[in-house]
Amino acid sequence: MKNNLGKVYLASTSQNDLARRLGCHYSKAVRIFTEAGFEIPAAHWEKKLKLDVHEAVKQDLAEQRLKNELSELKTKNRILKQRTNIHEDVLDAFRDVYMPFEAVAPVPPHVGTGDTEEDAILGQADWHTGEVIDLEVMQGLNSYDPTIMQRRACTVTDTTLSLLFHNHSGTTFKRLFVFNLGDNVSGDLLDDNKITNAIPVFEAMRLVARTQALVLCELAAHLSEVVAIYVPGNHGRRFAKMAWKLPTETADWLVGEMVKDLCSQNKRITVLVPKAWSAKVEVRGHTHSLNHGYSAAKGGYGGIPFYSFQRSDGKKTAIDQRVGELTDYRWYGHIHTGAELPRMGGVGKQFIVPSLMGGNEYALEALDSYDDPGQLLVGAHEEFGATWRYPLVINRHDDVPCRYEAILS
């Protein structure tokens, strides 16, 4: 026993180290060794300390280095957590739960009575699914909720088909492009939205994705090719400020991916969801640029955003020229007001698509502004570019139940 205590005694460097080696309190360790005839404090403790000064410095430096590395790892871990695309995780969960829509049975092709062939472009913008607009607060101008969203979406489908195949019965339409310009849900960044939204943000994403997929399926029954392109807006994001490095961290990117999955069984439908804030697409030989308009609308004069759209167009045109590209048409949403502006280069137009939701309490009271809900349908010709335009009136049947409510209930 004493031999074992001797080994511990000689190996120790201090009273606390002695106690640690025995696994007991230092007072008990002192009593044990004192009763066994060992001198406390040990003579070699001071000598040991003197001999190990340089070793102790090395140990301190190593400890500090480890602390710095640990701090760096914690910082990297925090950044990675912030950058983790939870929308991709949500998309995986969505795929496990929802099956793609079956393709709607196609109707006989619509062949125009004349020789004209065109494509058509349907501009979708600012559906703000989940938001509730109070008719009384709006002084009777507008009301909105998820049910009205579905009814207006149904009106867009029916009006689009009627205009294409009745108003333009002499034209054969090869393709329909659907430009989705973002803000498909309102999200919950704003305090009043958190209080008044009808449904949570992920439920709103699910509802609008299924509604828009159904719209595409019904349109594809009448057209041989439907191409939908999604760009993200500023609502439905995870961060207080716009995360320009993370366009996929928005509800709009996730909604587009959901729509793509839901339409995957329909060979007539192509859904494109670029990991970018803007997209360009060629329609009948003319280039169309798609962007939500959050930045382009900033910095207007006297509360009028059209000045800033013109300034933004000039800057983007300069970038196009620098890389040898040409943009004929720009498409925006965001300001919930329909408009058509000239291009700074004198060629083409800028289309600003009105909101499916329409004006809300913020626009009316904070901005002294209001515009009726709407969307935009435009013809596309290889020689003349954008031809006819139809600002769609979509709130006439807000009180009439539609087929989408039953299908998606």
C-alpha cells in the first residue's frame, strides 16, 4: 500500500494534483499521506514547478491555440446554420407527402382560322397567399383571403383561355409562357401579417403551389406546350434583410419547385426555377428579362416608382451591352400596380404586372395608393415582338364558388 502511495507521491506536482490522482478532496489526500509518513508539501513540488516553467508556457500556448480553433469552429458552425437551405429540406418533406397531379385530358387542338402563329405570355405577380384584406378597413375597395385567391386564379385560367381561343380565333398559339414574378405568399416577417394571416406560411406555400400547378395543368389541356418560369420576390424570406447570396432561401423558390414536382406527370408542362433573382427567356426571337422589381422600384421621385424603374433599366441596359446581350422586354411586379413603360434604349417595353391580391391596407393608408387586382396577358410574334395586351380583370367573381376550392379542399 505504501509503495503505491509512494509512486503517486513522487509523480505528483502539487497538493491538488495529489488529490486528483487519488480521486478525493485535497484535505483527505493530505491526511492520508501525512498518516503514511510522507511530507506535505513535498519538496519536489517546488522543484518540479521550477523545472517545468517552459513546458507550462508551451502548454498555455497550446491551450490558447485550441481555444482559438474552437471559437473559429463555433463561428463557422453558426454561419453554416444560417446558410442551411431549410427550404430544400421542406421540399424533400413535400415530395414524400404529395403525389404529382395527373395530366388533364387534352382537348382537340385549337387551330386558328387564319395564317397567324403566335405565342402568349401570362404574367403572374404578387398573389400573397395567406394574407387577409379586411373589406371594412379598405372602405369597400378590396377584400382578400385564401378562398378569394383560388377564385381569382380560376378566373385567370378561364379568362386566358377565352381570350386566346375566342378573341383570337384566327391565331394558332404554339406555346404559352407563364412568367411568375414572385411574392406568391405574404410570409410572416411583418407583425400585422403574423396577427392577421389566415394560414401559416408553409401552409400558404402548399396551397398556392397546388393552385398554380392546377392552373398550369388546365392551360396545358388546351395548348401543346406551357413553360412556367419562377423568380423570387421579397416576401416569404427568412431574414429581415434581403439575403442576396441566397435566392433559394425564399418561399417563391420553394413554391416553384413544388409546382415543378406537381406537374411532373404532364409532358406538356415545363417549369423552370433558376437559383437566381432574375431570369431571361427567349420568346419568338425576342429576349424577355424577369425580375420581381424589389430593387428596381426603389428610389422613385415624389412617391412615384416609375422613375426608379427607368433608372434601373438604364443601368441594366449598360450591363447587357457590356456582355454583348440585348434585352427587348423587362417584366416586373412588386408595386401592385399595372403599367407599361418605355425602354431607355428606345426598343421594347417594360411590363409591370398588377397584383392578384390587389391593393391592401398598407398601400391605401401608408402610400395613399390603390389599384384593382389583376394579371397581364400579352401576345408574342417573331416579327413584331409583343403585340396585343390584355390587363386581366379578375375580381368580378370573388363571391362565386369555383372548382379549385373543391379540388384543393
